[in-house]
Amino acid sequence: MPERQSSPPKKPTAVRGKKAGRPRRLPPATVEEIFRRFEARDPEPRGELEHVDPYTLLVAVVLSAQAADAGVNKATRRLFAEAPTPEKMVALGEERVRELIRTIGLYRNKAKNVVALSEKLIAEHGGAVPPSREALELLPGVGRKTANVVLNTAFGEPTIAVDTHLFRVGNRTRLAPGKTPLEVELGLEKTVPARYRRHAHHWLILHGRYVCKARKPDCPACLINDLCPFEPKTPPARAE
């Protein structure tokens, strides 16, 4: 009986537009249109933390970890009235700082960090906030996200600070899908066109905070609804 010839193995089907196991990113033309719309609606977006200079911004961002901006602003109005500089913050002391920010979550540890970073600024940077990610991340209470906010807002660097809102938007929209904040940040650095990178962080954070919310995104009010692959989208409210 003649030997039966086996069929040649089939070639694996290529997955168009993405690597196997990795979510597909948006086409460059779609990304361009998304940021064109954001810019057209809000050409100069601003963060919501109140500050007057790099130092008060740095302190406000450190205090904002796991806290709402509105609550931080209430506390920093009192704090900055007494200590708007590193020297005055150190003189104020940790106990008084705790009293002034006790309405903010984790206020004890935050008060300790604010005084300690103020001491370090005086000792190593002449009381000025350094325009360097490496130097900023060596300050007590300052991580990559805080450093990126300060570099972007105070010094005009095109950095992207990934908070919970931006992490959600980056994944839902497929602008920069990633499993960690750093993956999303690095993905956005590659994806966002250079002309939009300076303000991308604020556009996306504000979009996530007020429109692309965690539990019930306001898809009917979304500026980029027709460009976003997220499903299922929230339907418009029914008329009574």
C-alpha cells in the first residue's frame, strides 16, 4: 500500500495591524485627528492644582497623591499663605504643616515629605526646583508622575504624566495600550505627534476626569466618540 503523504503545514495567519497577543494601536491619521479636535476645543489646557511658581506646584502635586485636586487646593491656600517658599516651609515645621493639610489623605507622611523635600531643595539646589527628572525624583515624595507634571507645567517640557485617568483613556482609546503607567507613558511618547505632545497630558487627564469616566463614560458627550474603539459605549439618555 503506497505511503500516504502528509499535507504541508499551514502557515500561521498573519494578524494585520498588530503583533499576536498585543492590542492594535490607532492609525496615525486617527491619532492626528483626535489631538486636532482636543486642540481646537481647548488650545491652552491647564491643570487644576493651584500654584504660583515651580515650588508651590511641586508641593501641590506631592500633596495630590490619592487626593482630589479640589481638596488639595483648599489645604494649599492655607499652607501657602504661611509658607510659599522652601525656607518658610522648613521654618514652619512638620507639625504645623500637618495641621494645615490634615484634611488631605495620608497627611502625616505628606507633611514629612514636604518639609524634607524643602530642606533638600535648600541644601542642594539653592532653594530652586531643578528642571531635571533625575534630580526631582531624588526628592522625598517625588516619583516619576510628579516629576513629569512639574517638568511639563513649570518648565514646558513635553512630558506625559500618567495618572489613573490617563491610564484608562490610553487603554480605552488604544492611543497607547499598556499594562502599567510606564508602558502607557512610553507608548504615548511614540504615538502622539510632536506638535501636540506639550499639552497631550492635560487633554487626556481632563478627558478621563470629566468625560471618559471609570464607571460610566459619557460617550454621547465625547469629542472623539466616532474615533474611539471602546465598547460598549454608553448610549444617550432616553427622553422622558
